[in-house]
Amino acid sequence: MTQLKPESFEIGDGGLICCELFLASLTPDTDTQSPIPYHALSYVWGSGSERRYIQVNGRSFQVTVNLHEALRCLQLPDHERIIWVDAVCINQKNPREQGHQVRQMGQIYKTAGLVIYWLGVQTDHTKFCLDALHAFQERVRDVTYEGWTWQQWRDLWQSWAVKRKHSDPSLEREGLRTLLHSPWFRRVWILQEVANSQFAEVLCGKLSVRAGLFALAPQLMGVQTEAHTQAVLDMMPGPFRRDSWFSESRDLYTLLEKFGSSEATDPRDLVYALLGLSSDASPHIQPDYEKNEQEVVQAVFPFLYHIDLNLQAKFCGPATLQDLCKRVSFFNEVALEVAAANEISGDCVTKFILSRSPRVNVRESTLEAAARNGAKRRILLIMLRQHLGQLTRSTTSMVKNTRESLVETAASNEPNGGRILEYLLRHPQGHFSVTEKVLFTAVRNRAKGRGLIQICFSSCGDELLPMLTQRLVEAAVENDSCGKDIISDFMERRGGPYKITDQIIRIAASSPVRGVRLLNTLMVNQEESDQSKILPVLDWVAKSNPYIPLFRQAVTVQDDDLKQALVMACRHSTKAVEILLEHGASANLEDLSFYDLSPSPLSSAVFAGQAETVRLLIRHGAFVNQRDMRGRTPLLLAAETGSLTIVQELLKCDRVDVNLADHQNALFGLFRMTVTSGRPDILEALLTHGLLRLSQSDVDLAMRWGARLGHLALVDIVIGKWGARVNSTTRHGWTALMRAAEFGHVAVVESLIDNWGADINAVNVIGKSRWTALLLAAEEGHSAVVDAIRKRDSMNFQ
């Protein structure tokens, strides 16, 4: 603490201000002691270019001009004032002491008997204003105004102002404007000081007035205030503090949104100064002046938005804290787009970000990312319900393109496209329509194609008939899952056959069973000339090995067709591959233009699980490290498809480039695909070979992924054999039990609890929501999981 000596103690002709520093505790050592009563000063340091001197403990001490003026005005005539002043009481050259004192500042200002807001030296205008407020303060001193409304205060002010003599309201208002434009209102540290004040006064020169009355002054005098200034006034202790935003929303995001434009000498203080106000303060973010600015950004950003931009190559996070504060609302849009594509925790992050509505804007790219998300259909539905108005209020060509793109994206979503497309087309204000591009996308959807087409016709009716073209049928032929049924529906609606082209025959002949059914469907009501083209194909597919005749004929065609034939053969017949290789076909695709359109022969064989063909291609010099269009090597593809035999075959090949797995992205992809396939034996083979080395966090991650996907065997092995920590959490607080419960995997839930001791009562706090495994299962409607957890929780209780 600082003992500020009275004016009579000033030394020399210049009147040197004298202080004494002494140690004091904010809390008494015993129950019989009382803490030392003291005041605390809230002020702006001001420019450091010009300095003044005071005396502290008998030694000369430099302070800023503004602090010097404040101390002079705070001196009492004939006795000391005990006061806390940061520039004097904190060793500014010691970062560790700075951090410690900053963490105590909330308590320092909360415990102070009086906090003094120093707004600077007095002017003629400010004197008019403060004289008027001080006189009004004396008028209401004996009035019981608890629970008064704004109107009651205004009525009292106006009735009192009418009776005043020698007053000039215009000069008083000008003085108030001067005070409200004081640099004090822009300083970031005053926010914590004001918020923690229990009793406070505003001081300008030697004139003072209670802070609660000063906060009313703009309303009483009819002076407009800036949003930032008004937010500070709302925090001042007074009659309306409890009715303002201050008593409702004090999370760190809201504080940065309101006060991110504040001024601070050290940019780290833009965050540190708000931590003492924040209602959601995290132990992971504490004032620490040994951290640089970028380290503070990396700690604060995931806390605010629940995403880690270090894992997002597409987006760039804030470079500085000032950048974060300026764009604090904008980064909601970035976080929302990242969450929209997240198949694991995207819906939780989406709900969290959208809880800030209506302040959050949803980008077009965000809606499209949500429409593509195969695992979390709720993400898009939540966004659309809250923000569809952004698209429906405009009819510009850009918005029309956005609507078409959104419908097209929904039509490509295999797991959930039907529900999303139906929601879009039936929305009363959406103005979404079905275009030819949407139909092409729908017929190529292997999982939901037929249902999507039916939804389109249900919504648009016969107006789609002109779009059922020959090209659309050829696209449907390529759908090896439901193409035949789509074509049948087209022919029924169209009332006539389609022409059987060479392209259709080529695709049909690539699969014996599907080809027969497909061609039989197309032959209905065909002309005799068209039927004759199909007879050779039917002859091929009727043979014991239908591909060999097809590929013997393919040897005579042009080079690109030969390559395509080899790729098709790799999916089905090792014998056909042998024939093509004997006739000069290359085991690799060296023509990049063709490679852009098709997978390599080796990737095709791996994807189809053809181990014999894989061995044959390797013997013929196939590129074992060539990536497909999604960047997957054959080894990564084998791990993804769960083929242990092929993984072992590839690991035997000395041409497999181990260095490919040394890159972080490739290594992570290999690990993820192996866990996703639910095959611990493949993971063990990769570990034995040395391609993967798993840390404790990797093992924990494998357990949580396995739990989410329902891979019971993987979960049990990862915990029992590799030591995964059953109650470990993600950086956002999700446990393996929560993941299994959320996705309805009863057997995994039972094993985690019964065999491995998972904590049923573990809680994850997201915003204002508290989630347990039981609540997640109930939210998703998994009654069997709810029953299993309740049964075990009851047993534990007993």
C-alpha cells in the first residue's frame, strides 16, 4: 500500500509529493483483526515521454504527468490517505510480480473502501458539470430511491433543475461530453477496476461526485454516449448496475466484443484485463507476462470458439491479440464453417456458436459444408432454421446460385441427403428448386439416389420430365448401387425406353450380375437393332468368368480404353489382369490427364480387396506409393478398407516409402483410417513394422474414435493391451463413454463401464450446458443406452 502524505509534507519549493510504501494484507490474519481501510486509484497512465518526480520511502521515484496530477489532487490537507496505485505498488520491471499482482487486482478493487476514477485535470466546462451533479447529489442525499425507475430520476432532475438559479444547461452538457471523452474510458484496465468497485466516486481536479450518480448523468442531461462508454457506465456501482448487461452476459467473448477496442500499452492486457470480469474464466488462461503475444492468442482462441485453427489448413487465425479483438465476431463465421464440416463434435460447436445469435452470420460456404457433412445432419438443420432468412430475403443471381449449390450439395450427401433435401424443397420461404445439375448429382448418390429422385418429383412433379435425358440415364448407369431402380423409375415416368449406347454397354459389362439386370431393364420396348448390340454382352456375362472375353477384346482397342479395362479388371479378376499385362498393358497410370479421372490399377485392386491381384501388380512394378485423387497411398487405402492380408503384402515390398509415413499428415491419416476400419490387427501390423509409433495421447485417441464408431474389439484391446486411459478427454472435454453413448453403441457403453471402470458421472461443460453420457444418449434418443447407464448408475449407488 501507499501512504500518501498530506500537502503539509511537501518538500522543497516545487512541492515534492511524499509517499511511504508498506506491506498490507487484504485479509486479516485472525478473526479479531480488521483489514486496513484503503482507497484504490483508477486512472490512465498517460504518455511516458514526459516524467515527474515524487518521493517514495525517501527516494526519488518517476511517475507520469497524469499520475502526478492525480496524486496532487488526492492529497488531503492535514492527514495521510492510504491508497493503492499500480505504478507505485507493483514492480513494473518484474514480469513474475506483475502477473501475480494482476491476478490479485480484482480483489484489490473489490476490497477497497473507495475506488476513485480519475478523469484528469479540471476545466471550466467540467467544473460546470460536476458542480451541478454535486449539488443534485446533496439534494438526493436523504431521499430513499431504492427501486426507482429511470423516469422517476428524470422527473426529479427536471423539477430540481427548474428551481436552480445561475445555471447553464448547455455548458453543463458540454462539460459532461468532455468527461465522457476522457482517455480513461478507453483504457482496458479500468474495466476490471470499475466492475469490482463496491463504492466509487468520479474525480476531476478537486471536484468529485458519486459514481452511481455520474452513470445517470447522460440520461439526466440528455447527452448521447458511445456504446463503449455506455458499457463502462453500466458497470459503475449504482442504482441500475444490476439491471444492465453487466449482470447478464460477462463471458470473455461478450467482454471482448464490447471492449476489444480498448487501449493498452501491452497488447496482452487486452485479454488479461478482462479475465477478472469474465464469468467463464478458465484456469488455462491466467495473466502470465512470461508468455509472448502469440502464445496468448493460441490459448485464447480455442477457448472462445472451441476449435483449433492449427489443424485447419484452409483458415488463418488472428496474427495478434489486436487482430482477434477487432475481428472477434468475424471468427464466429470461421468457427462455424469449421464446425459444419466436423463429423465428430461439429453439432456441439455449432450450437455453442449459434447461441450467440443474432450476432452470428452464416456464410454460404458454411451451409454447403454442413450439407456435405455425412454424420451430423442436425448441424445444417439448426443453421437453416435460424438463418434461412439470409437467403430468402434476396433474389439476386448470386443468392440463386447459392440456393442451387446448397440443394446440389444436399443431393450428394449419402447418409442424410434425403432429409436435408426434403427440408430445403418444402421450406415455405426457401424458394429452392431442382435443376438439371441437382438431378445429375442425385442419380450418382449410391446410398440415397433413388430416394432423392423421388423427393425431387414429389416436390416438383411433371416439370422435371424434360430433364430425364439420355445423358442423365448414362449417369444413372454408373451408379452400381441403385442405378437400375432409378432407370426403371425414369422409364415409368417417361413412358418409353432409352437408347442403349456403347457407353451403357461398357459400364454394364463391367459387372456380371448388375449388368444383366441393368441391360434387361433397358431392353424393355427396345428396337430390334438395339437389342442385337446387347446379345454379345449377355453372352459374356453368362460365362463362368465373364470378364476374360471382355478383356481379350479390350486388348485390341485404343490405349486409353486398355488402361480403363485394366482398372476395371483389377476390381474383379486376377486372370483378366494377367491377360492385359501379357498384351502390353502397364501396371501404372503415367498419363496424368487419365490419372486425374481414374484410380491407379493398384489402388483399384486394394479397394476391391483383391490380394492376388495386388501381388501380381507389385511383381510387374506397380507404383506402390502413388496417391489417388484423395491423396491416399495403397497402404493407407488398405488400412481404410480393413484388409490385413493386403497391408502385410504391401509392407513386404521394399519399394514402400517409409518416409511417406514420417510426414505428420500422412502418419495421422494412416492412423485414423486404421482405427476407423475397426481392425486392431492392422494397427498392430503397422506398429510391428515400425511405420507407426503411438504416444499415450494417440492410444487415448484410438480408444475414443473406436468408441464413437462402435468398434468394441478395438476399444477393449486399446484399453486392455495398450493402456488407453478410459476417462481421458479430448481438449473439449469428451470422454470415450460420452462418444459411445452419443452414437448409441450399447455394447461399447457396457464394456467401458463394466470392464474398464468408465466414470458414468463425468461432466463436460459447453457454454451454459452440462453434458454427461446419460444426457447425450437421451438427447440423441438412444433408449437402450439410457437404460444401460441408469441400471449401472443405480448399482453403483446401492
